[in-house]
Amino acid sequence: MIFALAFAVLSPVEFGVKPKGNWQLDFLHYNFVEGEKQLADTDGIAMQVGRKTILSLAEKGGFATASSCGSAGKINYWNKGQDFCFLNVDGEVNKEFNSLYKRYDPAASFTVSRQGKELIGKSAKEILLGQRNPQYYALNSGFRVNPDYNFDEYFVLQDLAKKLVNECKSADNLQDCLDKVKPSYWKFSSCENEQFTEEEQKVVFCVESPQKYAVFQHGQSVPVEYMLGLDFGTN
Amino acid sequence: MIPNKKGVMDDFTDLLSFVLILSLLTFFAWVILRTDTGEREDQTLERIESLRGQEALLDLINSPALLQGKEVSMKEVIIAAVNADDEDIFTEKMQAYFEEKQIEGGVGVYDSVSYGAEEEPTPLLSYEVIIFNEAVIARGKERGALYLTNTDGVGNKKSLVVKLFT
């Protein structure tokens, strides 16, 4: 009797009615909400990196690394004589995005695809919450963000680039020909201070986004401007 | 006389044992079947309220906002305001959100280093609902907190903590 009395008083076991929904609330608090917080952060990084990818690729004419048609500094050439180095836009976006994302999470690796203006990232990496013993809660660490920009713009620019090269490759005066053929949003050398320069029949262009796309960066709306080079030589 | 006295003593001992056993049984029943349901219900409601606070914070950071003519999320507004050290834009957007949702409370943004190291860190940015007599509502209980990675952040501002208060 005395033992039973001592057990009831000193035992850490709590008798009586327990709070309702403890397991469910623990699950929501430590798994679901915690997972949503981590996904919100992943989405945030993906959005910021997605925008950096847009501007960084535009600066390099759409190539994540040097173009096989040649490059000069950051300027990548889109053609070599009559041969065009067609952009694999999806591949370049994937490469550049992952390269930029690794600055914030070196272990991250996404397969990035596009759907309209959206960027979709899939990863084999799981966000693991709780211990794997025996039950655990895991989330796919993918993302889907809309940076309000369509990479299909590169295809429009490629078509125009081919037209320019075809029409001006044998022109006596390259500048006159380009002035007549190129749309006004194609500028020579720089978008701010246009100036025609030609070196071995190669011309550098700064092309303003035909759709007037601008990307939110550093608290500012930054217009998308493509830097690229075209070779008007016939060799 | 003697046998009668013994009988009375036996009866008395029986009664005493019965009362003792009954008391112990009552005590055990009280301990085991203690039904302080009111207290337990309060605990559950408190946890549900805490969960709602976390959801409110997620709603806040994911809600859309207009900045420089572009539709962005509130977490981007927070990051941009921290990087530009622009308290005005932060206050403007938070005020619009709190008024639209008709909620009271406040938001504090901290760098994660100070947040983890100091007991009462100074926020990089903060917003609190001001009532009519311009007295600031005392910073209440924390409803939720989360980390945000700031890819353009420098030094301690690379990782931020956003806290929602009641």
C-alpha cells in the first residue's frame, strides 16, 4: 500500500486526462510548418538566383560558358561565318542556375526546366525533418518560381541575328546595311552609348529586350539587355 | 464482559480498516481519474494558437507586394529593404499588409548572428501597429519566426530572421 502511494506521488508518469491532439499538433508544428518554412526559403533563393541567371546569361549572349563560335571577354559570338552556334537555351539556363545557386548551397543540384515564365527545379535531395527512427518526414527540395521573364526571347533574337547576317554579309558598307536592317532595339556596342565598331567584320551588339522585360534586382527594376557578337565575314 | 469488549474492539478495528481502505481508494481514484479538462483544453488551444501564428508568418512572407512596379513577394520586400537599409519602404509595405488583413501586432527583422547570440537583439527593421493615441503597443508574444537567405547580403545580413509578434 505504501509502495503504491509512493509510486502515485513520485512517479513521473502523468495520470488522468492528457491534452487532445498532441501527436497531430507535434506533427504540424515540427514537420509541416517547419517544412513550409524551409521551402519558403528555398523558393526565395531560387527566385533571387533565377533573376541573377537571367541577367548573367543576357550579359554573355545566353551562353553559360564560352561560345564555340568564339568569344572576346564576356562577349560571345553567335556565329562564325555562315555557321551559327545555336543556343541550347534550356541547357544553358540549367548550367548557369546551378553554378550560381552553389554559391549559397554548395551541395545543391537541381534539374531546372522552364514552363512559360516559370522556372521549375527538381532535386534528388530531400529536406529531412526529424529522425529516421522509424518514421520521418521528408520533403522534396524542389521549387517553382515565376521571375516574370521568358527565355524564349532568345529564339526571337536568334532569328533576327540570322536575318542580319544573311542580308549584310556581303554589303559594301556594313554599318549602312545594319542601320537599315536592324530593329531599333539592336544597338551597336552599348545600349547606353551606341557606337559602331567593327573588327575583322565582327560587330558587337547590345540588344534591349523586345518584350521590355525587366528583372527585380537589388531593390531596383533592371532592364534585360543582351550582349552578343555577330560575324559578318564570309569565310 | 470480556468477550463483549473484544467484540467491540474487533468491530472498531474493522471500521478503521474500512475507512482507511476507502480513503486510499478514493485517493487513487482522484489521482488516476483526475479530470482537469479545462487546463488540458487550454493547453491544446494555446498550441493551436501558436500554429496559427506560424501560419500567419508564412502568409505574410509569401503574400504579394508591388515594388518598383514589379509584383514581388513580401520576403523580397524585406530582403530589399534590409539591403538598402530602407525603413520607409518596409514600414509602407507592412502597414499596407496589416491594414488589409486587419491584424494587430508587429514584425521584426534581425540578422541571424545577433538573433542567435543576444538575448534581446536590436532589429535591423521593425514595424508595429500604432493605435489611435499614438502609443505603440508593447511588443507582445512571439507568434512565429523563420530564417531567410539573403543572396545579396553582406556580412551578418546574409541570413535574416523574421519574427511576427502579437
